[in-house]
Amino acid sequence: MTKKGFIFDLDGVIVDTAKYHFLAWKKLAHSIGVDFTETQNEQLKGVSRVRSLEKILEWGNTSLSEAEFQNLMAKKNEDYLSYINKMDASEILPHVSQTLDFLIECNQSIALGSASKNARPILEKVNLHSKFDAIVDGNDVSKAKPDPEVFLNGAKALGLEPKDCIVFEDSVAGIQAANTADMISIGIGDQNVLHEADFIFKDFTEMSQEFILDIISGTIDKQTKNTSI
Ligand code: B16
Ligand code: MG
């Protein structure tokens, strides 16, 4: 069987940590007198920690000294980690474990491609780290999605060409990054939001084993996108 590289985003694909980012960013925003809504939180999906705080300051039309900025980022992360520390395998999103096991059964390569600097501890918390051949996270890249760096590094870590890689992503920036990297982009989430993806599924329960096998064999590729699956 051909070997392909399956690269998973973390937040919104494997686990829903967006709800914990929301609680921590909301606390931070309120502490500096800035409002923060769930809609704004949506716009921070896939966005780096630094850029997220910059955006919150822009929305609140306010600014901070460099020292305050660093201090608040550290506080936000401390708060976020207090939620992460309570996570366990029950927080893995539906059918993710089964999909990973099926890929392993098919002898495929698996990588993580996440913007989060907390990706490794999160994977350990939910007990999935042993399923990954490579992990590329926010500590390993200098350019944030939609730059393809995180996924290109993932392909390199797996020893595969980008064209032989497939990305599962829940953010628009992540889908754009995968497309720029010339990888098959698979959106996990809302069709209206992720329309730039080659293929879109509401979640992994909707993705058949036949679809995965067709991707592995090359029957389905970037050119087959938008055909009925
Ligand atoms: P951290 P992903 C992203 O994870 C989150 O979607 C985004 O909201 C967060 O700001 C970013 O990680 C950085 O996270 O503060 O833990 O370094 O979707 O790329 O897995
Ligand atoms: Mg994500």
C-alpha cells in the first residue's frame, strides 16, 4: 500500500480546546477592560498566541507596553494550562481515535501540525501522543498559518513529499496553508466557513474508510475535489 502522510491540526480537529482558549482570553480581556465575545474567539482559531493578543488589543482599541504584553501572555497561558491539566481521553472528538487507528492499520504516516505551543502536553493528557510519527507545533515554526511552514515541516519530518500529504484542519488559515503547501486539504467543520478546502466533513464520523482508502491509493486527489464523495 502506498505511504501517505496524514497531518492533523490539534485544536478543533483532535480536541476542542477552543472553549478553554475562550475562557482564558475572556478573563484576560476583561482584566484590561476589553469586551470579548465567542464570535471574536472564532477568529482566533489557528492564530498564534502573540497574534491573538494583538487582535484582542486591536478590537479593544487599546495598547500595552512590551513588558505588560509579555506578562499578560504568560498569565493567559497559565490560566489556559489550568484547564488543560484536567483534560483526559474523554475529550477526544468523535471518531478521531478510530481514524488514527485505521491509518496505523493501513501503515500510513501520521503527524501533528498545530500552531499551539502546548500541543505536546495536550496529546499526552488525552493519551494520543504514541500514535504520531512526528509532531510539529508552535515551538517549531517561525511563521503562522496561513503560511505553510508548519505543514511543510510535518511532511519533511515524515520524509514525504508535500504532494503525498493530507491535512485535516478546522480553520480557514489552516486550509489555506495546506493548499499553499500543495497538500490535499480536508476541512473538519462548517462547509460555509471551510469552502476553500478540497473536501469537507462535519466531523470524523462522516468520513468513511472507503474515502480514506481512496486517498491512500490516489483514486481521490486534489484534482478530484468537489466531486461527490
Ligand atoms: P497556544 P491549532 C491553535 O491551535 C489554536 O486554534 C489557537 O486558538 C491558539 O491561539 C494557538 O493554537 C496557539 O496556542 O497558546 O497553546 O500556543 O488549531 O493550530 O492546533
Ligand atoms: Mg485548529
